[in-house]
Amino acid sequence: MSAFSDAFARIASAVSRWTGRPLTFLACIVIVIIWAFSGPVFHYSDTWQLIINTGTTIVTFLMVFLIQNTQNRDNAALQAKLDELIRASKAKNEFIGIEHLSDEKLDEILEQCEQHRPEVLRRAEARANSKRKAAMGSGRKRSARRAQPAARKTA
């Protein structure tokens, strides 16, 4: 079964790379345009409609599994890299493998991490919020200044 899994992984990766290219998307658009323009030739028959419906359904069905396989492998590789960084650093080793915990446990860990968030981040967010408010205020002032000459002309 390992040979099948390896072959499937190689095929899934190749198909994901191939289907993610702009040229492939363009080819799909061309196919749909050709199908649409062939409608009058086939008198917009049920068979004509069935061709595109069946084709897109099959492609979508198969792509779901290929994309999911690729994402699962990418995610597993990313988790392994993060786990190694945690292991090699001074970070808490308890975080290794937390992706296997329940959503509730992950939420608890996230809340604990948020409580220990550095004050620097809080101050940076406060500064960003005040800059946004100041930018919105200056925008309102400019709008008011533009509206004033127009109000004087009408008076």
C-alpha cells in the first residue's frame, strides 16, 4: 500500500502544481467559451448541457481529494518544522503536537497565550488604532473645508 500512497502523493502534487497555473485556468475558460458557442449548433439540447455539467462535476469531485491530500501533506510538513523550532528553542515544549488537541483545549491554550502577550504588542495596537482615528479625523476636516466654500457660494 505504501507504493500506492507514494504514487498518489506524487500525482496529487503534480496535478496541484499544474492546475494552479494561470495557463490552466485560461484553458478552462477557453473550454467553457467553446462549449457556450457550440450551444446553437446543438440547439441548446439537454445533452449539450449535460456535457458541461458532468465534466465540471467530475473534475470538481476529483480535485477536492487531490487538493485535500496536498494540503494535508503541506500542513504536516509545516507542523513538523514548527515542532522542531519549538524543540530547538527556549519555547515551551508542551506546544509540540497541540494540533491534535480538541478545539476547546486549543482555545484554552490560545487564551493563556493571549494573557502573556507582551505589553509592547498592546501598545503597538493602541498606536495603530490612534493613527487610524487621527487619519479618519483629518479626512473629515478636509471634507468639511471643501464643503465650506461651496456653502459660502450658495449663501
